[in-house]
Amino acid sequence: DTVKGGDYRARESNVHRLAEVSANIIDQATAQGVPFAREYGGTLENRTFGGVLVSRTFYARGQTGQQLLYGAYQSLMRQVDKKSVNLLTMKDVLDIIVVDGHARGVVVRDLKTGKLDAITADAVLLCTGGYSNAFYLSTNAMKCNVTATWRAHKRGAFFANPCYTQIHPTCIPEHGESQSKLTLMSESLRNDGRVWVPRKGKDTRAPGAIPAAERYYYLEERYPTFGNMVPRDVASRNAKYVCDDGLGVGQTGRAVFLDFKDAIERLGKEEIARRYGNLFDMYEKIAGENPYQTPMKIYPAPHYTMGGLWVDYDLMSNLPGLFVLGEANFSDHGANRLGASALMQGLADGYFVIPYTLAPYLAKYGNKGGVAADHAEVRGALEGVAQKTEKLMSIKGERTVESFHKELGNVMLDKCGMSRTEAGLNEAIAKIRALRSEFWENVRILPDKDATLNVELEKAHRVADFLEFSELMCVDARERNESCGGHFREEYQTDDGEAKRDDE
């Protein structure tokens, strides 16, 4: 399923290993106290997810990721309390220290004081997540960024498949100009909810007043085998298509219905509340509508990035000593990630892969006495970050960092989002270059000193990297003359409008 769902663009050896350790992941999480859903007899319950035809996804109500995070974080803090882990908080990684061709540490900025420090080590592990915030509005936390991986790339680490980005199909639609992020509604909702739009455009009737014959259950009609459980890229593109055709709902016309009426009649309100009650409550708080009584409104939003730093089977990049785990690497999902697989990969890489692959590297290259704080490469990395910070602070232009990020996000979502064209990508590249040039001439950072808690400076570093990295995304999308997974080029599609891969 994982290889097929990724349109055969994943490294199959890594995927095979991921499948092999998947059962161990559930045992590990259970031991950490994750409250997985259980059958009446006490055995673990599972369900289907997008892109699969069998029930193999274990879950904790509608908050599986959150509960897995709690379990892992509690285990981490236990080690911190035992003094076996030194946790450095409020530090922003701004460069990788490379000595004799090996990654030997990082340069960090203390977010509270602005002080730059070098942390040297025998190896560096990047577990810094993805780059969906290049689109400005995404389901990611606002702190998620590309800085650590991008600056590793500028130190020589290969970046693989940057244009493979996933637009999640079940998110609460954008509702205002001042919005800072989008809210993800779990893909598990598609297990029981039915996706539809009115067959007639600009239908102003209440959803319940539209008879079944006048409803277009477009996923069920176009993909009868999978129905509403098609892979995410397919669900997202089709939502865009029906909205582009004028069939969208809501004030903006950029939304579709996710309806639980039939599921409530079939299973009962109590069972639906048991499965999705927390999600329904969250939706009602945000949207002001009761999903038990009226369909949810959803629309795709940037969510996950399959691209990342290139790694080998041991999760080490081509820069020796730099290991990259989870969403920050490229290896397991190909051109499209299946639901729940991000959690699976992150836990597999951290608990069941890196402990075995890091050890041989440390045995060969570690314990060499460390790198001195006054080493030329350490001083050079510190000076480079200091100079970039000073340059950002000295511009004193007229535009905010936020305005540049927002304009970049609009360009990326429009030209390098759910569907792409060569002309659109060329236009995006030109706009990004012009925007980047203006950024370095006209950005204004306040307060105008860096030796303090300066959130604007923190974001300026990240937006500067997004302005460089986004061009690489667009170039990759332009040079990739095919459609596969999350990368859909309109010039490369079948007569039925499906992705046309180039497997040669």
C-alpha cells in the first residue's frame, strides 16, 4: 500500500523495513501509555484509512497523533529527569558545523537573549519536520520551517524531491485575511462521512433540503472501489476540480460537504460520538455549526511534505555524520504519503532504526576528542550566522516579514499547489526571485536589536530560507515532466484526468 500510494517513488527497501517494524511501534507506544482504541474483548481495534482497502490503522479516538506525542514526550522527560538527556529549549538551529567533511555540530541562537552558540558533537540528527509553511497557511504549527534542512543543504547535503508536497483533503476552509494557520480535521472522518456538493452551482438551499438525487457524491461516483477513502492527493484534486467548476459551497465557494447523516442513521449518534466526538466538538467551536445536525465544510490545505534531505538506508545523508529522521528526510513515502504513515515513520526511525545505524558510525568516527570551540570551522560558522543576522537587522525597510511570507505563500499555492503547469511554474520562479530581491532591500525588523526576544528576527531567518527554498520547489516541479502523487502537472494527465507517470 505504501509503495503503491506513493506512485512507486519511494525507496522500497526503506518501506519494507518500515512495514517490518510497524507492529513493534504499536507495542512501544502501548508501553508508553498511549490509549489505543480497543474492541469489547480488550484487543486493539483498527480501521481503514485513505488509500488502503484493509483495516490496519490503530488509533486513539480522533487524536492519535496527539496521544503518541504525549507518550513519547513523557518518556523523553523521564530521561531528562534522570539526567541522561540534556534538553536545550528555546534554541534555533541556524547552521551545521562541518569539520573535515563530517557534520560535527550546530550553530544555535538563543531565542530569549539572541546569543549565538556552537554545540559540537560526534554526529548530528535532524528531526525537524517538513516545510509546508512555505505555503504560508498550512496545517503545520507556525514554528515549523525549513531552516535546519535548508542550511544543511547549503552545507552540501542533497535535497530530494522538494516538489512532492501533500495537500490534505479534510481541513476547515480559510475564513479570513488575518488567519495564521489552518485546522486539520482527521482523515479518519472519511471512514464514515460522505463527501458531496450540490449538482447545481450556487445552490443556496440548506444541505438538508437538497434531495439525494441533486447531490454529487463525486468520489463515490468517480472511484467506486475506494469511494471516499481514495488517497489524499486524489481527494484533494477532486475537491479543487468541483470547486473550480462552480459547485463549491460556503461563502467563498471553496469548500465541499462532509456529511455524517447516513452514518448516524446506520450506527447511531452514540457510536459516532465515541469515534469522532472530540473532532466534532472542535469543529463546532471553530465553525459554529453542529456536525451532528449539518454537514461539515472542508477544503484541502498544505499539510505534509514527502520531499526532504536525501538519506541512505542507514538514514545518513551524503554529508557524513548528518542523520535525518522522519518528515525531514525523503525516503519512505515517494510522491504521496498514506494516512497515519507519518506517525509510523517518525516512530520507526527514532525507536527502531537510528539506534542500530548510528552506532557503527560512532564506533568508527566518534570519541576522537571532540571539536574545539575555537576550531576554525566553528568560528567560521558562528561568524557566518552573525553576519547574516546583522545584515537582516541593518536593512530597515518598510515591509513586514509577515507580508513577504504571505505573498510568497499565495504564489506557491496558486502556481505550485494542487496542480501545476510549466507556464505557471516559470511565472512563480520569476515572482519568487523578485520577491527575494525586495526582501533583502525592503524588510523591516522590529525591535531593531537582536540581543533580546525578537520574534520578528526569528521569523525573518525562516522566511529568508523559504524564499530560497521555494524556488527549488518550483524548479523541481518544472523539470519533473510527469504527474505522480502530490505532483500533478496539467500537461501530463490521461484522457480521464488522472496522473500520467513517466516510469522510464
